[in-house]
Amino acid sequence: MEEEEEAKMNNQQEKSQKKNAILVDGVILNGPVADSKSGEKFVEEVNKIIMEEVVKKASDATEKVCEWQSPEQLRTLLDLELKDTGESHPKLLQLCQDVIQFSVKTYHPRFFNQLYAGIDYYSLAARFITEALNPSVYTYEISPVFLLVEEAVLKKMIEYIGWEGGDGIFNPGGSVSNMYAMNLARYKYFPDIKEKGLSGIPQLVLFTSEECHYSVKKAASFLGIGTQNVYFVKSDDRGKMIPEELEKQVQHARNEGSAPFFVSATAGTTVLGAFDPLNEIADICEKHNLWLHVDASWGGSALLSRRHRKLLHGIHRATSVAWNPHKMLMAGIQCCALLVKDSSGLLKRCYSANASYLFQQDKFYDISYDTGDKSIQCSRRADAFKFWMTWKALGTTGLEKRVNRALALVRYLVDEIKKREGFQLLLEPEYANICFWYIPPSLRKMEKGHEFWEKLSCVAPIIKERMMKKGSMMLGYQPHRGKVNFFRQVIISPQVIREDMDFLLDEIDSLGQDL
Amino acid sequence: MEEEEEAKMNNQQEKSQKKNAILVDGVILNGPVADSKSGEKFVEEVNKIIMEEVVKKASDATEKVCEWQSPEQLRTLLDLELKDTGESHPKLLQLCQDVIQFSVKTYHPRFFNQLYAGIDYYSLAARFITEALNPSVYTYEISPVFLLVEEAVLKKMIEYIGWEGGDGIFNPGGSVSNMYAMNLARYKYFPDIKEKGLSGIPQLVLFTSEECHYSVKKAASFLGIGTQNVYFVKSDDRGKMIPEELEKQVQHARNEGSAPFFVSATAGTTVLGAFDPLNEIADICEKHNLWLHVDASWGGSALLSRRHRKLLHGIHRATSVAWNPHKMLMAGIQCCALLVKDSSGLLKRCYSANASYLFQQDKFYDISYDTGDKSIQCSRRADAFKFWMTWKALGTTGLEKRVNRALALVRYLVDEIKKREGFQLLLEPEYANICFWYIPPSLRKMEKGHEFWEKLSCVAPIIKERMMKKGSMMLGYQPHRGKVNFFRQVIISPQVIREDMDFLLDEIDSLGQDL
């Protein structure tokens, strides 16, 4: 009896103690947590800044695209250093303002610099939701909604490729999607690779065009194949892979005793916007039993346009496709799918590691929804969701209109370039890349010899510098395959209007008059 | 004169035409764009929902952690299908509500299921900013602020590792960081690999503990090394790699004629939270000229705590370190750095592809800031920024307090587990993973033979199912190295209070009483 009473008393004592502060290692562990209200307030304040300084300015061409500062200057303007003590909310809000002020406005109607641009309100709202929920898409248990959404989006993308079924996964970038495909292909032909690695396997070689994205080389290097085992196939004047040259290279490799296994065709090259002839390439791949990957990271979005999907004629014959809705379809960096025709579970067999702490086999639901083991990542973002939201909001017809509108603006700009003195197209664009030279007055009458090209090569960099320092617009330039520096104008955003096209040419002309 | 006047007239005519609708391919190209106002409104509405349904509920333990639905049910509850026509704003707002409702609340104080949890208001605000600005971090031209921020954060992380200098890059996940390190190591010893691939190189082998993260195997497979060339070193009862066993394995591999090149030690293993003895492992790596990578994805954050950084004693001797601030430091999925001791540019030499359209050599600023070519990715998210914002807000001392508080809560929970009948620790935790069995009343008097363990193995899955269907909390379980299913409780979030610890044990006891 005594013992029992003592136990009871101890118990009561313990309970009353618990109501007081519990101190362990000098830390008070009792609730409630003090700073949630001020944290919420801070998020609200930042949201206001974002609405005013970013979202509401996205259609305002009178704002600056960028407020150029050299790295050295910017370092003195921003308080970058991380210190022992924290900063006050007013100071942090000022920092947020500064970060926005000195960042490039990729949502600006006159940002034409990359293969993405503009703002999509639906995708943006979806991204705010996923940031707040902070999911990781590996198991249904943790990400029920986002796994089902990914499934729905992949299914629809597969439908637009024209396959009857398939599989896929969203990845952090088209470069990573290309790697996945390359690794998947070699696994299919040599399943032992997963355990044994490349030793004992004949020298793998792969093929892509001279105009391919640089990630194909990076992938070959990363996967242990080596860049010299990437065979670059000649492309024609428009930047399209020449199928006969591909077949020659495949034969050549076979004669050398190498093992051709993979062709990466490009649907929408990075610089010229060229589309490889997929149907002819597919014939060769079938004949030689090669995996046909199509890097449609940039061009894939044309599949949604009945008018323009012919650019990708034959894509249904691909074994895998990389397609980034964050480019033309504005899903936000990053939103990149690798899609594979196989529906036998090749992706899972190739990538699974069956981690028992994550992919338990005795779960109470259908674990085929735990698709995270298809990935080389462990935690993975819910990238499909933002695209799903835009698709939901606009419908396929709305997405189609965006593609059509961008390519109609291209037609307009091309016609203007042809009309204007001092502008010269490199080639007639098929897609949203418009490559052209601006020839300043001083060079217009010069013979197109060595001196002309040398002088012309300095023009684009200077105009680029001037437009950035002025903040009026941004577009890219590069030398390319023997052609000296030319501008590459990319049109994507639905915020772009015809007036922006006129402005672009006027502005180049005005910035380059004295050159 | 006549010609001039005609030109003038044409010009005027053209200008006035331009004011009218310009129609190309059936698309009106003139501005202004119609839907920006309603788009802005939509973003504002969604922001309100996020504040009410997510942010303001993050400290409210009375809300459900999840609202469980089976995949089949959830599919009928959500309108997932993508259609030809878009949906109205009210419908979309309802969808946003549904998505939030049926998603797991990883910010909830009783979400203990993964190696991340909780909400950080500063990181969240920063993530909203980057989503709105939508940058891609490859060149200074496009991401001036975010490149400088990444530099500042890497520098500070390197300081806490204890190196005098170094290099680094943020990646989409610790798995990817581990891959980077492995590839970098082989490139250092065999620089020809980049061009020539693995052929002609002796069989590479690498070492890691039995308790390592599964990504080490995935990396070996992806990089063409093969999983059978990963040698798993025995670990002790606490899950720490045994240095003598490592040395034996290295010798064994050398005797076999293989080429040992890489050791991946783990600082904070995934299941047990164990820390390998880095100093002793570093001795062996130095002796045998091996690259020492430390996968501190989970444990790295202890470096910020003066009390707990001894867990990583010797980390300054590592050649590379993976460290994910998105775990214990709550930077949001994903925020993962690979840090390397080398400051001679190895990272750049290993990964660069010098794409001329992106990394032009004739830019008007110091192109050493164009660090994107260090990455296997092309477009890359500004992941450093969210961590920078939290660090700015809290200071190092604030981050330290978080780590200390989480580990103090661990001490509290461990003491409670020891006091309570029916709970049994697997081992004394060093870090934030608390592994324990719940032994229901029916098993408490049973002899610990085969039948006992078999019955016990079914307990955790049933309790997990019950907690999820009730929505009261979430924690993980798994079998592990001969031990039947046990719970793994992970404590991270500063929103967690002592009362949540008590609740956790009470709840398990109540859910498992009848088992």
C-alpha cells in the first residue's frame, strides 16, 4: 500500500512538474513556441512586396529588365555576409526589396535571353502552395496528391507524344533527363551494368548532332562513357541532323568494334531552334537496334499545337523523350519530364535501390504508388504540380494558343527583320529562336571579307553591354559553328506584344548606330 | 524628292497600320495583354488560402497531420484530369483548397516521419521570392544576386567545416551531391576519364559503411562503376563504421587488383543517426591515398552547434562533404551543398563543357562569376538563397539554438521512453533519430524468442496505419539489419514542444493497447 501511494505521489509530482518549465541541456522545452505570430507577419509582408514589386510589374514594359551592377559593386550594395546575430524584420524586408531590385526580371516582357521567360500566374500560385507544403515526392504516404498529379501529367504528356502507354518521371532539368535516358538505354541492352559497371562491356558509343545540347557530352562524361565516345553527326544548314551521316557514323563505329547503343536526336536545338528529322532517324535506329532518345526539352511544347506539332513528326517512334514544360509552357524553373515508351517497369528496375526505411513492403496501401525509387534522387520536388495547375487553368487549347501566339510573333519579327536595313537573318526560323546579325552603319557597305566578320563579331557584345547597362531589354548572343557573334532572340511569354518586337529592333538600331 | 516623300508616306502609313490589330496566323499580336489583372487577383487569392490553411496552422497541433485517403479514393475526390478547356477561377481555388486538404502537413508539429519537418518563415518567404523571380543560376548576367548569395553561403559552410578554403555547388539533393563527389574523385585520380570513360582504367572500387544512405549504391550504378564495386564496411552496434574493417577491405581490394579510390563516410546515418569516426577514417584515407567524402547530408547541421559539433570531429580532413540545410536547418526541399576542399578549380575542370551560347568568353564582366559550368545541370534553382535568408534572420546563434533545442528534446524523449513500460530503445541516440520499439501489453511477458520478434514486427505497421487514418501524427518505421520493425522518431522543427513528445508516447500506447 505504501509503495502504491508513493508511486501515486511521484506521478502527481511529475505531472505538476511537467506544467512548469522543462529544462534540458539549458533549453526550455515547453510550449507554446514564441515566434510564430511574428513569423507569419513576416511572410505576409514579403508576400506584399512580391505582389507589388514582381507580380504586378510583370506586364509593365516601362520597368527596367535589369539594374546592372558589376559583381564588385553589387557586393558592396548588398549586405551578403552571414553573422552570429540575426537581423531585424525591417532590415530583412529591406534586403528582400534589394534582392528583387538587383535581380534580373525574367518575367519582364522584354526578357528574351533564355529559353524561358515571362510569368504564368497559375504555375506561380501552385509553386507558392508547394513551397508552403514542402513535400518530397517519394512515397504516397508523404505526397499523396503530388504523386497522383505527377501520374496524371505524365499520362497526358505521353498521350501527346503519341505512345499508347509509357512511364516517366520529373527531374531537376533536361540535362538530368538526358542522363537518365542514356543510363536507361545502356541498362536495357546490358542489364548487368547496374551491378557490374562498365568493365567487361564493349566500348559503348552514342550519337547526337553537332547542334545538340551540351548536356549530352556532360552525361557521357558523368556516366563513365567518356566524351570521345559521343559521335557528333553532321547537321545541315538549318541545324538538322543529316540521317545519312548518322548511318555512316553508326557503320563506322561498328567497323571499329565499338557498341553503338543510343541516338540522341534534338527537337528544338538550343541556338538555332532546329528539329532533327525524327522519322528518318527512327528508321536508322530500328534498323540498327539503337535506343532513340529525343531531347525535346525545348521543342516538346510544340506538340500541344495542332499547327506546329508537325515539327516533331515521328516522335511517337522514340524510345524516350525529354520535355521541359518550364520553357515554352512557362511552368517555372524547373519542370522537366523524362518520358519512356516502355511500360514494363524498366525505369524502376534500372533505378531502384529498395531502401527499406522508405519503401517498406508491409505498408497498408498499394505500394506501386511509391514511385520515388524510379529516381536517382531521394528527396524530390513536386515539379509536376505547377504544370498541372496551368494546364487545368488554361486547358489544352489555352496552352496551344500560347505556342501559336509565340510562333506568330516570330513570324512578325522575321518579316520586320527582312524589311529593315542593317538586320540580317542567319536562317528562316522554324521555331521560337530568331538568329540574326545587326550590321551597324559603318559596316553596311563593307565587303564581306575577313575584316568585316572580325568587326561584326564585336558588335553584339557591345550592344548587349549597352542594353544591360540601360536595362531596356535582354537577349542573348553567341558565335556558333563558324558564324561570328549573332543575336538569338527567343519568344515565349504571352506578356510579349507586337510593340515589344518593334521596340527590340529600334533599340538595337539605336544602341548600335555609332558602331 | 518624290522618292523621299513616298518613303515618308509609306512610313506614316505603316505606323498607323501598326496601331491597328496585327494579325499573323490568325493571332492578334497587339497589346495590351488582357488577362494580367485577373491573374494577379488569382495569385492574391491563393496567397490568402496559403496563409490561412498552411502558414497559420503550422504551430497548431490540434489540426490533423494528414487526412488519409487511399489512392483509389483520392483519385475520385480530386479532379485530376487535364482537359481541352480551362477551369474557372472559383473552381481552381477550390482545387487549391483540396490539394492542401489532402496533402500531408510536413510543417505540422507532429510530423516526425522524415529527416525534414516544420516551417521556417524566413526560408519560406525567400522561396516565394525566388519562385516569383524565377531565376536560373548559371551566369552572373541572369542571376547576379543569387550567384553572390551562393558564394557567401558556401564560404560560410566551408568555414564551419574547418577548411581554409574550398569550392562548392548547390545540387538537387544529397544523392546528387554524393554522385558529384564520386565522379570528382575518379576524375582527380584519372583525369582522362572525362574524355575516355572508364575503359582502360583499372576496376574502381569504393567503400562505405553498411549504414550508408542508399544513394551511394545508386551513384555507383549511375556512374558506370557498378554496385558490386561498392564495398560495404562493417559497422559497430551503434551504426558507426569500424575503421579497422575499412582498412582490411582496402587491403583486400588492392590484393584483388582493384583500384580503391573513394571512401564515403557518413555523418548522421539515415536510420540510426550514427556518425562514423571521421578522424580514424581520415588516417586510413591519407595512408592509402583515397578521397574521403563525408555524407553529412543529415548530420552536417550539428557543425553549427558548439555543443554538438564534436559529433563530426575530424571533418576538416575530408576531401568533400555533402550537407543538406533543408534537413535540420529547415531550408525547404531542396537545399543541398556539395563542398570540396580543393580550391584549384577541380570542380570546374571536371564538369565544364564551355557551352558557347551561355558561357561566352567576350562578356563585359568578370566571367569567373559564371559558375553554372561547375554543374551537371544547365538550369539550376537558387537553392542557396532560402538558407541565406534564414541565416541572416537568425544569425549563427539562432541556428545553433535550433540544433541544441532539437537535441535537448531528444534527451527528454529518451528519458521518457526509458521510464515508460512497453517502450524499448534500440540504442542511445547521438543525434535526432530515436529508434525504439513499442511492445504492446500482450507481448510484454513473452519470452524474446522467434515468436516474440515475429509478432513485434507487425506492431509498428499497424500503429502507423492507425495514426495515419486518425491523422494524429506521423513517424516512420522500418526493419533494419536483422532488427524487426521499429519506430524511427526524428526531431527537427522548432515548432515541436515537450508536450508533443508526451503526446507521441501516449498516442502510440493508446493506438497499440489492443495489439
